[in-house]
Amino acid sequence: MYGRLGSVALLALATAMASLPAGAAEVKLRADSWCPYNCEPGNRPGYLIEIVRAALEPAGHKVDYQLMPWTDALAAVTAGTATGAVGATKEEAPGMIYPGLSLGMSRPTLVIRKGKETKDFKVTNLDALKAVRFGSIKDYFYSTEVNAFIDANKGSPNIVQVSGDNVTEDLVNLLIDGKIDAMVEDSNVVDFLLESKGYRNLFNYHALGQQTSVSIGLSPKDPNSAAYAKLIDAKVAELRKNGQLTAILDKYGVKDWQ
């Protein structure tokens, strides 16, 4: 199987490159910080950014990655003023164009401070969270059940919602400081943040729902989006075959999802 992937990847790469207009294009990637998927711009920008750069820059394109509030990022990509929303899923942004291959798997996880769970606490009954201070990020899609709980209780003083361009870390800091008791976040993201801060053992973790494929949502207004998606697919297959995908993921403590 892997022997055939190499020729398929090269053919897809050549086809995608041929379909792009001559000259470099600026590919504007936007998102809030969601490390390890996408982090602060710089030498360690997140594994999704490294993959996209490896896919697009050899074809002559310039990747411009900047942070902004997630709601604004989705709006910009939908309107065509930005090229891609990093970390988007088809569930939350179905109108965007996506690579065919998954770029990661996200599982919503409840993180709750030890000692805050009563003996009757069950993660399948989210109403138990009404008894604790629960933090969430405005306009995030977690899962159908979690979002329904947040929508039904967003007027409660126990429900704390934050927004901005570095909201995940802000929420984790609120959790560490004891200003909230629980939050829901992608398992890779919360592992990365709490491990880096040395606070992972202060909390209990409960998986909520099924895994969702993480990707990059490309603008339907950009005529090159389909070609970008093909370039990304070809590069992921190539990186997986030659072992470089594992090397990229290892820098962020992430395992290959396939």
C-alpha cells in the first residue's frame, strides 16, 4: 500500500501544481491559538501550519499565518478575505472546501478539577455541570450535546464564556487558577497546555462523544482552494510515507491519527 502511495502522491502533486495560475499566491491562514494544531506564529507554529507550508511553499505560494478570534476567522474565510481557517471541521463550517485526507482527530474532553465531582456525577448527564463553574469559548463547536448544554444554560452565572484570539490558553489559566472548575476542550489541546504548565495531575478527564476529523477549511470564494486542497493531500501522503510526518508530530507530542 505505501509503495503505491508514493506514485499517487507525486501524480496528485503535479496535477495540483499544473492547475494553479502562474506566479505566487498569498495564502492567508487564520485561527485563534489551538496548540498543538496551530500555535503562536514563529518557529513552532503548530503541526498543521508546518504541513501546509511544506505543501504550498514549494509550489511558489507564500503562507501568511496570523491569529485572530475564531468567529472572525470563520467569517473572513467565508467572505474570501482570508484563505483558510486552521482547525476547522466540516460540522461547524460545511460550506468550506477541505482536503480529502484528515489532518488530525479531535475528541471533546471534559476537564474537571479533582474534588468537584459528586458521587452522582456522570459525564453522560451534563446537567451535573450546573453545580460547578463551567468555562467555554464563545462560538466554538464542541459537540452537539455540549453545545446544546451551553446554549440552554448560557444565562446562568455558573457558565463562563470567553472570547478573543488566545481563548483556549485563557480558559486553561482560569482552570489552573481555580476561577472555573471545569471546561471542555479537544484532548490534544488540553494535554499540550496542561502538560507544558505542569498542572495535568490536578484534574480528571472524561471523553465526551466521538472523535471528529480536524482539517483546514478553505474559502469557497478563492478559485485556488481546490488546488490547495490537492497539494495538501499529496504532501500529507508523502510526509507519511517518508517518515517526516512523524518527525513533525513528535515536536508537538502528537501521534499519527491514521
